[in-house]
Amino acid sequence: MAISFGSINTGLPKDIVKQILVAERVPITKMEDRKARLEEKSKLVTELIKLFEDLLGDLRKNSSAKTLRELKATYDKDLVDVTIDPETAEPGEYRFEIDQLAQKSSIMTTGFEDPDESYVGVGYVQYTLPSGETKDIYVDSDNASLRGVAKLINRDPLCGMRATVVNDGSGDENPWRLLIALNRTGDDYVADFPYFYFVDGEDDLEIDEEREAHDAIVKLDGFQVEVPNNTTSDLISGLTIDLKKARPGDEFSIKISEDREAIVGKVSAMVEKINKILQFINTQNQLDAKSDTTRTLGGDVTLQTVESRIRSLMFEPLTVVGEDDEGGSWFESRRIGDLGISFQRNGLLAFDDKKFGAFLSKDFKQVFQMLVGFWNSETDGKESGFVNKLENLTSMVVKKPEGILTNRKQGIRTTMDQIDRQIENRERIISKKESMLKDKFARLEETISRLKAQGAGLASMQGAPDVVPKLGESQ
């Protein structure tokens, strides 16, 4: 009787090694799942850091009276345009009058029937710049038209002038003229305009009209001032004034004042960004029986710390200073709630823009002291306002590497790195074990194969029954 074997000589399952390794990988699967949950937490911390960084950007842009302040200008838009530099401008009202606009040295030539077909001949254009330098522009036959001459003048970036071919709109048979003007205005930029010398021309190119350069003349609070350009930043500190039209004898005002609506908008935007942070924390802390805090930041002590510090800041006293009737100084404490910023029952901030605007209209200086502080001459130190304190807190939260949130994120990252190392070590152990098991079962197969061969030989010689049972079978 022959000896009977299973699908392999040992009678064990063909994937016995795989089954063992699957069991060995169970701890790795658990570690990978834990790492995935930590990654979700890390993403949430990163999201919160981004919210704080957005807030910090606003706070840094508005941490002083000059940067928080917004100014607006009121003026006659027919006569001037005004651009404000909020860093250097100050509120005030100025009386203004424009007697004369600045003018460039310029000339207009005689007219031509056609700007392209006209032929002025071959020659040169000569002129003297305000510096005393004489320039020559040579005209060949290929550029002997009105547009050709203009092109040659404009092609030289150092010529100091600009040429334009214009139609004077007269409607006569020779409407096309060459207008040449110096690039700059003012008394210091007077040019000795072109001398035209051409030969063999069909049309004569000559100066028909000339205008001399001169400064603009304005009156500021009744005093006459000359400026070389129609755009000037030298008259009123922090203002760039673009003169548009002269109107001698017509005095008007340029008034610079605080733009209260813009300031309210800035504070409202900051409150909104604080609320985004508080809403994020509230969402994470909404826990119930089904909440999986291993994947969220619910109940996280870091969030509790951050929220607690924001809430505490809302109730910190803010020092303001004023002057009494005798010229002395008085100090008192206020809270940010006096400006219309307060907590609601849902844990978010409410901003009463009407209350804030009313306080701003009543005492602009005190509002700014509460928001961005002031220099206390008695203590020779800075009294921080709400924005300054919130900036310090926000910076402490996201500062690298020791900020509250950045440190929390790094702690999660460190744990994830440790898990990666544990997985790597476990994989190395399993790999060695797999090699060992495969070698062990290969040797076992070889042994059983030899026993099978021996049993078959004995059975054939003696007619004996199978003497080598399958592994695991009983006799």
C-alpha cells in the first residue's frame, strides 16, 4: 500500500507562511492606523496655525497709530488730484489756489498735407538742451517725411525730447504738424529749440509756434510757491498733489481727515479673524458619545490654553491718558468692551460698529490709545493697546520653534516619527522571520520527501502498508 500525502508533502496549507506573516503584521496595522489618526490631528493644528498667522498679519499691519489710521482727502476734483501717504500725512485743512500750471519747452511746426508722403529733404535737426549740450539728429531720404523725422527724434533715448505728429483739426489742406516738447517742465528745463536744416525738400519744415518752459505757480494758505512740475509732493507733508487746471483767483480747500469708516472696517476684519479661531476651537470641542478624539483636537489641552488666553485678554485693563484743565495728565483704565467688542453666549465675539463709530467720533485719540497704546512719558515706556497685546499673544502661539501650536505640531510629528521607526523595526523583524520560516518549511518538505521515498520503497519490497502518515494525522 502506497504512502499518502496532501497538496504538499507536509500536509500543511500551501500559504502557511503567508498566514503566519499576516498575524505578525497585526501590530503594524495598528501602528499605521494610529499614525493616520495623528496625521489628521496634525492637519487640524496646521489649519489653526494658518488662522493665527492670518490674524497676525493684520495685527502687524495695524499695530501703531500711523498704520491703523486711515485718512481721506476732500478737494476740488476739477482742479487737483490728491494721493495720501498715511505714514507721513496728518489731518489738517489747507487753502489752495492754482495760478499757473507748469509748462514744457515745446514747438509746433508748419503744416503738411500728409504725414507720410511729405518730403522735407535730407539734413539735420539741431537743438540745445537745458544742460547746454547741443544735439544733432541727421535725417536721410528714407526718413524725410513728417513721421520719419518724429521717429528719429524718439529713437534716441538721450535726446531729452519727444516728437508727436498731430492733426491740428483746422480742416485746411495742410493740417499735419510736428509737435516737439522737452520731457520735463519748469524754469530749470528751458531748451533752445530746433534749428532745421534740409536741402532738396518739397515741403519746408519750420517752427510755426513756440512755448517756453516755466514753473507752476500756486498759493498755499495765501503764500505764493513755484514748483517745477504739475505733480508735486513737496507742498504738504504726506500728500502728492497733481495739478490739473489753473484757475487764478479761485481759492479752494484741501482737507485731510480721519476716514472713520475705513478704521471701523479694519477693526471689524480683525474681530472676524479672531472669531474664525474661536469657531475652530468651538467645533473641535463639540463632543458627544460618538466623538473620536483620537482624530480631532477635542478636549486638547493646547486648545484650552489658547482659548483661555484669548478670553483673558478681552478683560485685561487698557490704560488711556488725557489732560485736565490745568495742563496735568490723568490716567484711567478701560476695557476693549467699551469699544463695542464683547463675547456672545455662543463663545464668539460681537462687534458693535455703531458703538465703536460713536466712540471714535467722540474721542479719536482715546480709541487709538486703547487699540495701539501710547508712549507714557511718566514711566518712559510704551503702554500696550489691545492690538499690541493680541499681536504678542498670537506671535507666541505660532512662533517657531517654541510657540504653543508649533510646539504641539512638533510633538505630534515626533510621535509619528517614532511610529515610523517602530514600523520599520517591525518590518525588519518580519522580513527575517519570513526568510527563516521559508527555510524551515523547505527543509521540512525535503525531510518528508525523503521519508515518502523510503516508505514507498519499503512498501514495494514488502507489500507493507504506508508507514509515513501525513504531518498531523494519527495512526
